[in-house]
Amino acid sequence: MSIFRILGIAFLAACAGGGYYGYTNYYNLQTVTTSIATIAPVSEAIYGTGTVEPARWAKVVPLQRRRLIDLCICEGKTVKAGQVLGRQDDAEERNALNELQISSQQADRDLDRATKDRTKDDATQKEYEQRWTRVQEYKSRIAAQQTRIDQLVLRAPLDGMVLRRDGEVGEIAGPTDVLFWVGPPLPMQVVAEVNEEEISRIAVGQKALLRSEAFPAQALRASVSQITPKGDPTRKTFRVYLLLPNDTPLRIGMSVEANIIFREKPSATIIPAEAVSGDFVQTVNNGRLERVPVRVGIRGSRNVEVIGDISRGIAVLSPARPDLADGTRVRIDTSKQVTSPQETEPAATPDPVQSNQIQSNQIQNSQPQVSTTVAALAAPPIANPDDAGISSALSAHIDSVVNDARRNVGKFANR
């Protein structure tokens, strides 16, 4: 075999190895995307649901089960405490009162006669005392009967507005039927239920962000005004009162979702949650990937706060690619820039799976994030074990051919 043939074989083997290396390192690129770290205010909130109610109000409920004979047409009207709102049928009670009054009048006349004769002897004195006792008894019975009649009159329990009226004249209503809701229309509050596991984080004065289906585009705010000391052991919740501003568009009886802010930062470094892999993120530095240790702070549904050597404007791989080694050479493809979704403020976004549960760790971010496509130029990891074996065998074969060619060149040179 001539030296030129041996050199040709070696050259072809080297070209084959170089071609495979070039294919695996330059043409079979791993495409990843990055997002730009931004600075934004963030907050951590506790989720709850509640109902809008007046801060002070009362129900009007009949004490006895009777037929309604009169109800005012007064929804939305202002009333004073004690003002009559309705009446129940009291015919039976009034008949009994008339009989008592007639008997009382007869007792009074008997007492007058006994008063004139009480000084004659002991018998007349004793009769006088009996007549007097009977008169007092009738007075007490008449007063009690009058009270029973008054209980059939429905009155406003306090100054305010008739917020709602239920029932109609002719219906039978009893102690389980609420006929009127009365109270001052302002101020209003949200009575929310919060999971017992999160109640220790809530304090009076904290801000709350609300969401209502009636006003989906409006930012609704409130503040914690009171926390019920005793929770509900059955539902495992505590009642929290959120005071609404007087200019709120919410109306009494509306249901709302609330995020109570218990921790917030005016400025924090924000990246997509998918950019974090364990305790590090991957950045692009001088065309190479670099792992930067970070610690996750406030978590959101899409974005997270990171604490570490990450500043605004730094490109981080999103999603993270832990399969790419540290130091991998990359190339930024600016032709595929996209805008990553931005996080909104935690306006009571409920978890559809955990209905009526606490949703904490919300995050707000009003700044858009820009993603760019990055192509890795280093040899990508070989996921298929068969491909790894072929690559290893081919490399060993190429090395063997090159070494043989070198030895043969030395032999022919000595001849």
C-alpha cells in the first residue's frame, strides 16, 4: 500500500470525524429561549371569598307565626328606629284584650264599693284587699296582652335604609322568615372567610385587592378592619372584615374574591418561574451559559422574585435547561424575539382547583418581559444511549486510523 493511499484513508477518516463533530456541534443546535429579568413591585397575598354587607345592619324577623296584614312599600327609603314597617294579624289578641279590659272595669267598680265599707269591720277590710289584688292582676294581664299585640307589629330596629323587603301581604311568616334588612348603606364591608392556617399572617390595617364579576375591569380595594377571635371549627376558617371605601362601586349582597396583602416589596427582580431550576438560573454571558445561584422569594402563578446576582436586563434561559452544561457556547437569535406573558397585580385570582381555599404567594409585575431565542453551539448531550455508543466507537476508530497512518509515514521516510 502506497503512502499516498494511506494518507488518503487518514484524510477521509479525519473528514468523517470532523463532519460528525461539526454536525453534532454546529448543525444539530439545541434551541432555547430566554427572558429578560425586570424590576417590579411584588406582593404576597392570602386568598379568601366573601360578601358585601353594610358595616351596621339588622334583620327584621317576626316573633310569632302569623299572617301578614300590612307591609310597607319602602325598599331604598330611609326610616327611623321604631318606625312601623308591617303588621301581623292580631285579631285574636285584640279580642282577648277587650275581654280583659271589660273584666278590669268591673273589678274597678267592685274595688270602689269595697273601699267605702272597708273600715266597718275586719271582713270588709279583707274584702277590700281581695278586690285591690284583683284589680292589680287585671292591670298586669292587660299590659302583657298589649305587649303580645305590639310584638305583631314589625318596626325598624335602627335608623337607616330599608335595604331589602321580602314577603307579601296575606302570607304566613314566622321566626325563620326575614322580612326586612335595615341599616345605613355606608360604610360597607366585605365579610370574608380565610383558612385557619393563614389567619396568623393577617392583621388589622392590611390592604386587600378585590375582584368582582360585576366589575371585571376595575381595581377594587379594601382594608382589614376586624378579625373574628373565634374561628369555625367545622369549616376551619376565620371571619375577616374588609372595610370598603365610600366610593366603591360594589353593592350590598355581591360576592367578591379577595387577596389580602401581607407582604410586599416596592422593587424586586422578577423572572418567569420556569427559568428557575432548583437553586440556580442560567444566564448568557459573553456568548456562554453561566449558572447563577439564586434564592426564590415571593412566588407568583407565572413569575417569581429571585434574590441573587441577577439584575435588570440580564437574559435568563426560560424555560431553564439544566441539561446544558455550564459554559456552553450560545448564539442569540434576535429574529425570534417574543414577549413573555406579564404578571398582573393579585386582584383576587382564585385557584380553580382549590375553590374557597387560600391562594397565597401572588405576584404583581407591570413591566413586560422580552424573550430571545438562543442556539447552543457546544455539542448537545446525547439522549439516546445507542447514539452515544456509535459516537464513542467512531471516535476510537478514527484515532486508530490516524495513529497507523503516522507510523506508516515514519517507515516510508526511513527507506
